[in-house]
Amino acid sequence: MIAATMRGYRVGWLRRDVVAGLMLVAIAVPEQMATAGLAGAPAVAGLYAFVAGSVLFALLGRHPQLSVGADSTIAPVMAIGVGGVATVGTPGYAHLLAVLALLVGGLVVAVGLLRLGWISQFLSTPVVTGVLAGIAAQILVHQLPAVLGVPGGGTTTIGRVRAIAAQLGHVTGWAVGIALGVLAIIVLTERVDRRIPGALIGVVGSILVVFGFGLASHGVAVVGAIDTGMPSFGLASASLADVRALVGPALTVAFICVVQSAATERGSGTAARGSESFNRDLVAVGAGSLASGLTGSFAVNASPPRTEVVVSSGGRSQAGSLVAAGLVVVLLATATQSLEYLPRAALGAILVFVASRLLRVGEFRSILRFDRLEFVLAIITALAVALVGIEQGVLVAMLLSLADRTWRAARPRDAVLGREPGTEHWIPSDVGQPVEQVPGVLVYLPYAPLWYGNAEFIAVRLRAVLDATTPPVHAFVLDANGISDIDYTGARMLGELATELRHRGVTMGVARSSHLVHHDLKHAGLVDAIGPERIYATVDQAVDDLTGPPSRPADDDRPERPATGR
């Protein structure tokens, strides 16, 4: 199953793939170098990571247009994780970055091989939006010193902001001008045609300005000398204690890789290809991190913006990524000296633009319009990531997602049903359509499985509806159409309810239960307790049988409507 995306390749695709490769490399080179700085690694390490990720995914992956390489989403996580063990810029830091890449690669490969790609759906979209917004804030704060031409400082987001504020009197005008110029070029080219490599144009222009005006001697920080040629391969050295310290960051980075890879594939416009293909793609993404770690670089990830470039350029296969990787190899072998005068302000500007793409204001507005609680969860997540840390923020996001879903499942919606006049259909009585109620009959529909988390809530809710219904209820129908399953606690609640209703003189029936719910009812002894003859195929059958014909009230003799569901 090697090079699955190249099977059935057509010669007519070659031109499109070459164009896609050219577009991809034009955007990837400056972005990968900037992302390397975000991870605390030399700029050239980003290019190594791009080559490793692109080649391994082309060989092992199945998605035809996915672009894999250094990624600004996981770069800050890696920098923080490794920065807690070693000092940025030291050989030990570089070694641990490579070790972290191996750990992340192994974890992502394991997720793919064990077919655990479904965990990518473990975070809700609002929480993922908050995570990305928090990462955007972190990137912005990290890059402001480069953009302003100041040293920066601090170890936390608030500490960095304070350090920048204290240094505003020492801002380098040339650095700010270069950053604003690069940003302007990127924004303008994006508006004209997203396929125009604005970042590359800005980088080339900034190099010419720095070299032509000798700005390196006027306080403008530059990348400096870059090693030429390809890296050496081998395992980085690290102590067992350092490896243990990286397990937490590795788990976080691996989880983000899985989530972002899934989101990138879903957003690429390619038709869904099934969980098996996605798990295979995870193996390929993880293998890219393993190869990158063996080159002394850092972990790689699927990239939404670069994948979009390949798709919009008409790329049909991973041949486009191979073209881009080949061109980067040529650059590494022959032209890295030309990057010596690349100003860090330009790379900072590129990352600021990347951060702006991660801050999805429109998505926040949509979430707010849909549900205020989910909007609050997104904001809390963003603040946690931005102010506390990405690793901690992702943990908060997972807990918030679980808490939100658990709370909703424990407080399910329900409905009291009424008969649609002139028909045998029973519909919720609070949907704005006319319904008729049968005197003394309550038809109740819960929209949830009955489990230990909501059993007591549903029992209390049902008692309140029974007490509020007039005239008094003498027949109760549980519409099981919205129930997917029943656990032991839920079954026990139904048994107690049946006993209570019997003491109150209320006859109980169950309608529209699936074969799975019927199995649960039978296994719990509830079919015998309620009566096999009171398990009905439809609500109308249940009402007619429990009340006896005729059950339809006259138009001028309809009872008062009972309390409706939430």
C-alpha cells in the first residue's frame, strides 16, 4: 500500500501537480522558517521538517492533497514543553526537540495503527475555536518583540506583554516598517488572488531592503548564517529523566495533530473516504514526525492553509508535495546563503498573519448566535490557552467539552405530545401547530437515553408534568421513540415509576420502543411489570387501548392543554 495517492495517476495531472508544487513551495519556505523560530529552532530546521513530512506522507498517506510539515499550532506547545527542560538555543534544547518529535511521531502512528482516529471528534467545534484563538494570542505575543525590534522577555503571556510594554521606548523603526510592509504585501496579494505567494514576495523584498541599506548594522535582527546541505540522521541523545518530562507535551502535541489532521481533511473539500483511510493518514503524519526527529528537527502536522493552497491550485495528487519538497532540497543545497539577511521582523509578520487566520471571529459570532453557553466555553478555553498555557488550555478544553456534553445529557429535552386533529399522528404540543388532547391521558416523550445521569431528573420532571395536567391523568404513555438505550439505573427508575403510577390509579403503556429498548425493558423485567399487552407499536394504538374508544374529543369539548415540554 505504498504511495496510494499515486495509483491510477494520469499524465494530464502532471501540469496541475507541478503548478501546485510551485505554489506550495513559494508559501511554505518563509512559513516553515518562521514556524521554526516559533518552536525555538533554527530557521533551517523548519525546511527539514517540511521535506520529511511531505515525503513520508506522499509515500504512506492516502489523502491526495494534504500538506504536512512544520505547523504554527503545535510549535508553541513544543517550545513550552522543551523550554521547561532545556534553555532555548542550546544543543540540549535542539536534541530534546528531536526527541519530542520521535515521541509525538510514535504516538500518532500508534493512534493510526490502533484505529483510534475517532478521538479527533472528542473536542467540540466551539472549544476547538477557543483553542485556536488562544494559540493565536500566544503567537502574537511571542512575535511582537521581533516585529517591534525589541528584546522582549518574560516567561508567561502576561509577563511577555509587560516586558514589551516596558521596552516600547526602544522600538526599532526599520523593523516595524519591514513587518508592516510584509503584512501589507500578504494581505493585498490574498485579496487579489490567494495563489499569489505574498509571503515569498515579502521575504524577498525584505532581504533586498536589509542588504541594500545595510540595516543589519542599524539594529534590524536577521536570521544570520544558515547551515547548507541536508542534515545528518540519527537518534538525539537525552537522559531518561528528560524523556519522562516530555511525555506530557508529547501527548498534547499528538492529540492536536490528530484533531487538526481530521479538521484539515474535512475542510479540504475532498469527499469523506472513511475512518480507515484517515487512520492510514495518521500513520503517515506520525511517520513524518519520526523522520523529522531523526534529522534533528521537530514534529510535523497537517496544515489547513497549505492544503488549501494545493486544492485551490488544482493539485490532484501528492506529486505536488514531492515537487515542493524537491525544490526545498535544492534550496538547502545551493541557496541558503541568500537567506542570511532575512530580517526576523519579516518572519514575525508572517506568523502574525498566520495567527490572524487562527482567530476565527466569524466562527465566534456564529457560536454566540447559536448558543450562549457554548460561546462562553469557547471564550474560557481561549483565555486558558492564552494566559495559562497551551498544554493546560487543551486539558481545560477537554474537561469543558465533557462537562458541557454531560450536563446536557443529564438535563435532556422532552415533550408532551398531542394528537394532530383528524389524524393518528402525535406531535409535540408546543411546536405551534394545533393539537387535541385526550382527557386524562398524558403522552410523554424524552429525547435522550435513560441512564444514571438523567434518571432522577426525568423522574422529577415527569412527576411535575403529571401533577400539572388537568383533568387528572388516568392513562400514561411513554413514547420511547427518542430513547436509544436504558441502563440499570434508568430501568430501575422506570420500575419505580410504574409502581408509583399503579398506586395513583394510572395505567401505564410504552409505545414505539426499538428492538434495543425492548430488549432492555425485557431484560430488566419491565415488560412483565408493565404488561406485555401494554407495549404498543404506535402512540395512537396505546391511547386507544388505554382509554377505550372513542378517545377523540369533540371539537367543542376539548380539555385544557397540559404543561408542555421544555
